[in-house]
Amino acid sequence: MNRQAVKAWLLDLFYPNRCGCCGAFIPWNGLLCPDCAASLMPASLCSHCGKMPCTGEDKLPYSRVYAAYAYKDRARDGILSLKRGNNLNFAVHLGRVLGERIPAAAYDCIVPVPMSERRIRERGYNQAERIGAAIGASIGLPVRKDCLIQRQSDIRQHDLGARERREHAKLYEASGHKLEGMRILLCDDVLTTGSTAQRCAELLRQMGAADVALAVGCSVVRECLTEHDRSNQAKEK
């Protein structure tokens, strides 16, 4: 048993391990309970846009999308657990699932979508970074957190509609680093309207990246859109 395993075993004595989706008690070295693990089925999402059905968008700033699951049912519960700062097990699970689908030789590094310093202090971590770290550990790619920044905002993006998300995405900015000729794997927890991912991918290309692909834990499919999202989309037509 290595040092990390011993640490996890000892921690479990005082803070019992819980499923990353439903919160049920599980063995110290597990990530999900058997029921949640069995219910998580890979979604047939478009590799070009990451949606189901395909959005039909021809020009996107990222070349392809890797997504573990559709954002619904137990997968949605796992993402919400991450966002609430309750449990990191689902981030590790997502990283391992995505690591099985992503060819390590195709990319030079992983860049997580950033979070403002205030939000990190509130939550304790950036879930995109944790998923990216799990992918990196799975396929041997470094994670770079010095490429993108997010300006401070009190707005929570999950409360925004499609048009508002596009405006909010302007809070993401490039750092002063150069990425000439690099092949980047941009990482986030959820692909919703794509506004954040497209903004970040555009910034990475402006920094010199030769290719940008997107890896997300979950993607919101059309039937999973909330009434709030549908209302905002209707207003934009």
C-alpha cells in the first residue's frame, strides 16, 4: 500500500468515504457506489460539438469534444456534488473515464477553465482543475493553470441564460504566456451553451496554440435544458 493509499485508509476511519454521486457510504478506496456506477452509461454525443443531437455549427474554436456523460440523472448528481464542494470522488472518476478515450500523444498539456480566486476560496477548489488533474494522472499529461484567468464576478453562471452566458464569458482572459505550436486539451466540468469553452479556446488559439480540443465531464443535451434556458433561448429567436 503506497503513501496515498495509507492516507486515504486512515482518513476513512474519521471521515467515511461516500459515493461521488449519491453520497452513500462506500469502501475507503472506492469512488462510486455499485448502483451509481452501473447507472452511468456513456452518452452518444457528437465529437464535433459535444451535443446530442449535433448543433450543426461548422466553425468552432476547438477541433473536437470528449465528454464522459450527458448531464442528467446520476451524472448530474455527481457534478452538483462537485459544485457544492461536498465530494471530489466524481472528479477522479470523470478523469479516469476521459483518460480512456483521449489519446495522450495527441496533446501537449491540459488547461482547465479557470475560476476566480474568490470562488476558489468559497468552494475550496476549482472542479475543472480536479478533473484535469485526474485526466493528467491517467494519461501522463501536465496540467497548466497559468494560461487563462477569470476576472472577479459575483454572478453564478448556472443562473444565466444563453445570451447572458455569452456576456459572462468575456470575463475570461489570456495570461501573458505563449503557446506557440502547442496542442492543448481544454478541460471543464460541464458543457452547457458552449460560451465559456468557445471563449477559452479562442484565447488559447490567440496565444499561439496549434490545436485546441475540449474535454468535459458532462454535456447538457437538448432534452435536459432547464425551463430557464428554454425561456432565454426563445427570447433570442
